[in-house]
Amino acid sequence: MSNRPPDEELAAHIKRHIDEDGVYCPACGSDDYHMGHFECDASGVWAKCVCACGTVWFDSFTLARTEIVRWRGEL
């Protein structure tokens, strides 16, 4: 049997997680979680996260900035 909250409450937990830059578990609010390796494909970038409370989720990332380090081989 799942102890997952109703959809409306779950959405509020996820919104808080995103609003707080993803530094806390969306379920228990702990910062005691592990973010796995980043993975990507043509659709985006994501990482699997696992909290000490047993919650598992994926954080997804979008392109927010581009910084040119070298332009067409310039020195």
C-alpha cells in the first residue's frame, strides 16, 4: 500500500522542491540524499536521486545559459 500523498499535495511538494533549487528531498525536506550521475539524450538531462527516507525521484534539467569559451578556434 502506498503512502504517497494525493496528487494536489504531491504537486505542492514538487513545486517546493523546484522553488528551493532542488537542494532538499521533495518528500521529507532532508538534504540527506544522493544524486546519481547525470544522464542525457536528445530530450534533455536528468539525474536519479535517492533520499535516506526511501523516496526516489528524477531531477530534470533545462538549458539556462550558454557561455562561449573559444570562438572558432581563436587563441
